[in-house]
Amino acid sequence: MGKINDVKFSLKKYSYSKPFHIVGSISSEATNIEVEISLDSEAKGYGEAAPSFRVNGERVEALFKLESFVKELIMGIDVKNYRKIFNITDKMFATPSLKAAVQYAVLDAFSEEIGVPVYQMLGGAKEKIETDKTVGIDTFNNRVEDAKSIHNEGFNVIKIKVGESLEEDIKVMEAISEVTKGSKYIVDANMGYTPKQAVEFAKRVYNMGIDISIFEQPVIASDIEGLKFVRFNSPFPVGADESARSKYDVFRLIKEEAVDYVNIKLMKSGISDALAIVEMVKAANLNLMIGCMSESSVGINQSVHFALGTGAFDFHDLDSHLMLKEEIFRGKFEQKIPEIFPKL
């Protein structure tokens, strides 16, 4: 019992409640792939791929055509031997979001079969986590109002997208700090600044008396020297996102002393690489946050259980499902703003 006897892909389209704007990208909808794995015991598991061409070079149309290929790869394998499946799917270098969906669907099916939640299978380190909520790039007034609304909703951590206009970004930070007293801030430039601009931003904001918990991906992904320059010249901890896609990327970042934080996204790495990254970063005495792409509640569920299970993260940026219009919430977790609990 517990052997995989079917794999099905389905396309799922979601609209954003409002267009989501980051450096170089405005999204009004998301098209994801839901992966359903069926076992001969009749248990089923679900995962979700939220492809990103900007980050991973993926196209949903190409990934969807891999259904029969993935089925051939893992058919007949017992999910209790999920490491065998991880080893096989680790070869899916070019399709990391699909790798994540398949790997999680396997764990979810195993979880359903044995009656143990995935977060407990992964260690059960935490019983709840707290997510931030994101302010996208918009007009000056809209950004400030969005931050104020997020603060008033009860979120203690606000993520702020910057990177398209240095001067306006600095003024926005000042205005946001005035209307969200007591909040913590993660500032994400999504590769929008040069190293010198990033340092200028950090120093000027610091001189205003504003604290930033993580200054995320201030420079382009390939500029590891630039990232290191910002880290050693910024008063705030510097994090890598687009620069940290795989365990090999993170190994290099650690070796180069380029970051204080690594942002794990399952859509970049899959479950298997994410587990390796957690251990590497811990061994290097650095810090972790977990993020998301454009996942629905099904996809965010993956990251919630990973974060609860490993207990590895200082900050959780798991809010994409709050930005998407979903007819039915399907995550195996409960959201009580801003905290997330496992559904038992």
C-alpha cells in the first residue's frame, strides 16, 4: 500500500485583488499548476507550482506538458520511501516550481495515508508562525495607505517593495514609518538598485531613525560582489532572494560572506534543496526567512507546513493567497491575522 498509481496536472487561474507591482513586473493574474498524486490505497496528495519566468525561467505552458514525463518518473514508488522520489526529482533543475509541487504532493499523500500532518513529518518544531503582508509599488499615497491598512489589520511585519525610484522610496519609507509605529519592516528591492544606490538608500533611511529587519535582494541576482558590498556597507541585515535559488547558490553566498539572510522559496528550490539550505545556513550561523511567489492557498500550504516543521525561520512572507481571489480556501492551515496555525 502507498504506491503511486496516478499523477494528474490541472491548470488553475487566479486574479489578484489589485495589480501587484514589483520592479519590472506588474501581475494582475496568476496561472498555476496543481499536482494531484493518487496512491493505490486511495489516498491523494496535492501540491502547487507557481512558475516564474523572471526568477526561474519557467513558462507554465512548458511545465504543463511534463505531466506524462513526471508520471513515468515516479509511478509505482511507495511514498514512504519519499527520499527516493526526491532523489529522482532533484534532476529537474530547469523546473524548480514543478519539482516543489511534486515533492510536496508526495509528502501530502503520505501524510493522508498515515494520518500525520506534513509539518509533524518534517519535525513539528512550531505550532504557529506569523506572516507579514506586502505593500507593492504604487503611487506614493497608495503605498502609504496600504501600509497603514496592513498595520491596522494587525500585521506586525510589513514587507515594502522598492527599487524603481530611489528618492521616492526613501520618502515612502519615512511616511510609512510615521503611520505604522511599532511595525517591523522587510524592504525588498527585487534587484532594482545598483550597489551604490542600495547603500545610499540604507544609510539615508537609517539616519532617519528607521529600522529595517531585512534589506532584501538590493542588487541583480548575478552580482554577488555587489551584494557583499551592500552587506558590508549597510546598517541593516542584507538578504538574498533571486540570488539564492538552489543549494549551490546558497553555498556560494555563504562562502563569499555575501548575506545575513537567505530567503527560501519552495518555488525556487523544491523541498529537498530547501531542507539542505536550512542546514547549511544554520551551520554558517546565518539567518532565514521564507517567501512565496504567486501561490494560492494550496501552494502556501506547502510553505506553511515546511516552516512549521523545520521551525527555521525568523520571518515568514507567506501572503500571496491573501492577494488572490479564491472561491474556496484549500490550505491545511488556519489563518488568524497575522498568525498561522496547523489544521489538526
